Amino acid sequence: MSELIDNAQKRKALLKHMILQLHEGETPEAVGKQLAKLLSQVPYGDVVEVEQELIAEGLPEEEILKLCDLHSAVLKGAIDLEGAKAAPAGHPVHTFIEENRAIKWELNSLAGLFEHVKKNPDETDVSNVASDIRTHIIALTDTEKHYSRKENLLFPYLEKHEITGPPKVMWGKHDEIREFLKAAVEAIRNPESLSGGELKSIIDLILQPAVDAVEEMIYKEENILFPMCMDTLSDEEWYHIYQQSVEIGFCLYDPLEIWKPDRISSESVPNSEAERIQLPSGSFTPAELMAVLNTIPFDLTFVDKDDTVRFFTQGKERIFA
């Protein structure tokens, strides 16, 4: 057993050294080659522990925030998820991952639209495609609910378990994404007025960085954050997150599954009657209302006056890949 502990310590020391090389100016390509040669695979828990140790040893959180995308670039393909726990349907992590599938659908749609714009001459009429791009960018602003649930429900439990540095860094990345998306919505506010050349510039300078940041966050969540959280939080803590999640809302996905850990008493389950949505002619549970709305044979999305997605249907024709 002592040899295994020693090997783990050496592995983390080497990973820490490689991350510090990035902060000293070494290229991600060079560090990535060292990683592949010396470590091959890095357990997901090591990444969090090393980042936490670096902050404890005095590396400013702002410095880690500035270079954490380089950390991810170096680690891509090298993080070992063997032994990571799977979340059952309805569990908060399962919901986060299903939301990521929906977000990826928006990202993939934008990638296709960007490619369409770039392969056409600058003088091409792009009003229709620009309008489609705007629709998908506005949909991405719904990530606010995803990030807010992490910040207000998940991160406090990590801090309770004395994991403080990485959540602060990730919160900083959330704020960056918020600014990217705010700029993206503003840049394409009047899609009908844009020329092909103008739209290409907006894509390169504003929209693509926003898309890349959202995509990078998905990688960090699914390869580092969520596996580590599944190992750390108790069922009771997850259930508290589950109960409070509906107050913040969900991102491009509505979980219909009811989840309750076996060891949680039935007294903790909310009264279903209290959750019914009252309308002038009757009432629904949220699940019943969603089931009715999802029978509509076309996508229905409600965007409020602030360009925030407040509701959407999940009909059979909508496929997240």
C-alpha cells in the first residue's frame, strides 16, 4: 500500500511541475508531450487536488483562471475516468449532463452555420443565416441556469468538504462565459443589417470565442468536476441539491424523472399537491404540463423581453446529439 501512495504522490508532483511549466511560459504542445511520455493517464481526482495544492502554496487564483484553459488543453485525452460513478436518471449530475447534451446540440448547430457563412463570398446575403445564428446564441444564454445551480447549490457543498480553490476558478470561468455571451447577443442584435463580410468578422472575433468557452466548460465538468463531486458528496447532500434545483431552473432540458436516494425518508419528499400549477380552468403537476406541451408537433420556445430563454418544448423531432 505504501508503494501505491508513493506512486500517487510522485504522479501529482509531476503533474504539478508540468502545470507550473505552463505558468512559466512553456508551450502546451511541449508539456503535453511530456505528459504523454511520463504519465500517460491522469486520474480525474489528481487534477482537482493539484489545483487545490497550487492555490494553497500561493499561486494566485487569478493566475490559474487565466491559464486553466491551457491546463485543459494539455490534459485532453489523458484524464482517466475509470472508476468514475455513473449518476442515475433524475440525479443532479445526470441532469447537468443531459443539459450539456442540449448545449452541444446548439454548439453543433452554430458550427454548421459558421461554416456556411465562411465558405460564401463577403457580399452574400446572410440575413437568414444570421437570424438563425442569433436564435442559437440566445439559446446558449440559458446556460445561466446551469452555471447558477453549480455556483449556488453545488459549490457550497464542495467548500464544506474543504474543496475551495477549484470552484472559485470555475466560477471565474462562468463569469467569462457570461461576458462572452452578452457580447455575442449584442453583436448580432440586428442580423438583417449584416453583410457576409461583417458576419465573418463577428464570428471570428466574438461568436467563436463564446462557443469555444462554453464547449471547454463542458469538458471540464464531465471529465473533472462531476466525477470528483460524485466521489465527494453524500446522497443526502445530493438530495438537497435536487430539491432546490427547480427554484433556479434548468438549461434547455426539463428533467421529468423523480429521484430520491433509498436512504432518504419519505418525509423529505415534497407534497405533490403543493407543486401543482394552478390555471383558471384546472391544474397540472409540472410533469403533466410538460407531457401535454411536448405533444405539440413543432418546437415551441418562449424568449422574454430581455432575450432570455424562459421555456421550450421537447417534442419528438428535437434530437440532441
